[in-house]
Amino acid sequence: MLPDDVEDLDPGLAAERTTLAWARTAMAFGAVGAAMLKNEPVAGAIVLAMTPLIWALGRFVGRRVVRPELLSRRLLLVSVIVVIVSVLAVVVAFIGHSPASLGQLLPRHG
């Protein structure tokens, strides 16, 4: 019986590529967080604090899945983490803005 996904036949270096992609993402978060520390120390610290979390998640996701039920759990975990990171990114983006400057970002009606 053949699997539904062709990559399941011979995944090759897919797990290694996934791990490297997550590692690059973690390094990017570290670089951006370090750059943000100069102008926005609180936001930069938050981004830097997320760097090890993203790296650890990449190590977890990059492992080969032996049982199919673990794959759905991993996908759920990744989805939840991505949503959390996205929400934190929005919060961090608005931390450095005063209410007056936020009013300039919003479109004016009428």
C-alpha cells in the first residue's frame, strides 16, 4: 500500500531542511531582537526571549515522525505557536507607539 504523500516514500533530507529553516528563523529573530534593543528595549527583549523557543520548536518539528497520530499533534503545536508568535509580533509592534502616533496610523473617515 502506497502512502498518500509521495515524500513519505523517500523523504530524503526533508527533516534536515526543516530543522535548518527553523534555525534560520531563530537566528533572524535574534538579529532583529538585538537591533530592536537600541530603540525599543522592551520590544527587543521580548523578541530575543522568543528566539530560544523558536529554535527548540524547530528541533522538535524537524524530527522524523514514526506514528501518524504524532504528526497531527505536531501540526497543531506548530499552528498554535505560529499564532502566538504572530499575536506577540503585533503587540511588540505597538509597544513603542504612543496613542497619538497610533491615531496617525489609522485611516481617517469623513
